[in-house]
Amino acid sequence: MSKTLVTGGTGFIGSHLVRALAARGDDLRLLIRSASPATHLEPLEFERINGDITDRRAVRRAVEGVDSVFHLAGMTSMRRGLAERVIATNVDGTRIVCEEALAAGAGRVVHCSSAAAIGPAPAGGRADENQPFPVSAREIPYVHSKHEAEAEALRVAAHGLDVVIVNPTFVLGPNDPTGSSMGLVERFLLRSIPVYVDGGINISDVRDVAQGHILAEQSGVSGERYILAGRNFTLQRLFADLARISGVPAPVLRLPGGLAVGAAEAIERFDLPIPVSADETRSATLWWTYTPAKAKRELGYRPRPHEETLVDAVSWQAEQLGDRVGGDPGVAEQVLAAAGGAARLLGRLVPR
């Protein structure tokens, strides 16, 4: 029986991966922060090691005697004030996990990176694994951290570590134990996304991404990266699909990207409460759109139809929210709705 270590096993992707590995028959060991509950993984059998990926001694205990490592632990936040913590967790944590795995003689390491580490595609296009990382993407600390974490993994690989990198896109689906990964769907169902911008996003299914990790362990080429992607959407199209599935109205006002980012930056400068940070707003204006062709060709990755992903994501999130779904958006959105209607009318009246 294979001894397998998973970091980040209590998270969204991680918990789905742990269940898939348990079904495969692996002898599981999970590195889990002391304060993190793991009750949602019951009744699975696994050995728990308490610790953080930035704690080298804890990581050393966790990698001892394992045959393979799935490294998923990290931070995904773009919130203001968390940049240093995000970089320390994602970059330093990845370096420590990879260095200790190599020292312990562990077999293959599958490093869960992000499509963000590749950077956004040109507007209207699709990026692949060979796209040069855009310099402008370094301005977003989370994106920069994922790119640098890959560099750390490959640096250790140059010293003999067998590492394969997977790059999931924006992941949705059922059974999110923390609720954070499904925040977009939650905010949509609560009608707390009053405006949107032009931008693109690729949606992948958490169940497919978990399986993609296993395929990478089995068939991936050492030192290579594989984008685990599903369907590309514009934000307008994604919100329209979510509205059709859920019956909750889509956001009514589309703002120019520069205006939205400028407003978010101004609000942050005055230290006022804001539902999304300037980095999140800036990110939303970009095209996080990708092709999974390499993963399909080399790993046998087969993402399910996007409709199944969205239906299951909405159904699960709606069940968590209960009668809060589609609640009164309040006066603020009524004002925005009126502004959106006026903007659309003006657009029809003014020659282009």
C-alpha cells in the first residue's frame, strides 16, 4: 500500500483529492494546521500530523517514509494587508516541502500551483503552459507568489526531486468545507455583486481537478506543468448562466475596468470598507482564460460539461444558504440598477 502525504487536505480541492486517494486505497498522512478542523473528512482513515508548511520540523516529520507527496497547502487571498503572509506561505512553504521531500527520499511530488502562475491571457485569448509570465502580473501579490512558488519547486527539482506541477483554474463545485472557494457563487446568490467588469475566467470542476492531480502523479512528466481547465467565460456570460440556473438576477451594471480599479484604490486609500480589494478588482479586469489541451493529451484529463459543474455548485451553495438566496439587495443595488438602465439607454442614443 502506497504511503501518501497530502498538505492542504482539509481545503476544497484537497478534501476531494483525499477522498479520491482513500478510494484508491492509499495509506494517507495529512499535514494539517493545529487549529484546522478535519471533521468533514470523517469517516476516512488517515494519520494526522499537526503543523504548518512553513514549519520545517513539522514538514520533516510529515514526509518521513512517504512514497508520494501532494502539496496543495497555500493561501489564495488577494485582500489588502495580507501580501507578506501570502508570499511567505506560498513561496517559503513550497520550498520547505520540496526540500524536505527530496531529503527524505520521497517519490514524486505533485505541486498544486494555479493557472495564475502562468498569468492572464491576452484579451479574448487563451493561455497555455508555454506563455511567458507577464511582468504586469507581478503587481498582484497572490499571482506573483504562485509564480515564484513554481520556481522554488523547479529549483529543488534541479537537485533531483521528481516534481510535476498542476495549474488549476478557478474551481467550483459541491462540498466546499471552508466556504471560501465558493465565495463567488455565494455572493451571487446573495445578490451582493451589484456591478461587474469586462474580463474572462476559466471555470474548472473541483472533482475533475482532484482527479487531475492523480493523473499527474501517474502520467505527468517530471518538471512539466499541466493546466487543469474547464470552460472559458466572460464574466457577463458566467453571471447570465448562474442567473438562469438559480433564478437570481444577474448584476445589472458593467463598469469600465479602469474606473472600477481606480474607485477601489481610492476607497482603500481612505481606509473605507469595501467588498472587494483593489487587487481583486484589477484581477477581474484580466482574462484568466486557458486551454487544457496538454493535460488532455498527456494525462488523459477529461473535464466534465460546464453545465454540470455550475448546476452542482449552485445547488450545493443554495442548500447552505437556505432562505437567504436571492434576498433583498437593498437600496444600494436599486440605485445601481437605475444607473445601469440609464447607461444602457445612453449607449443606444449616443453614436459609436
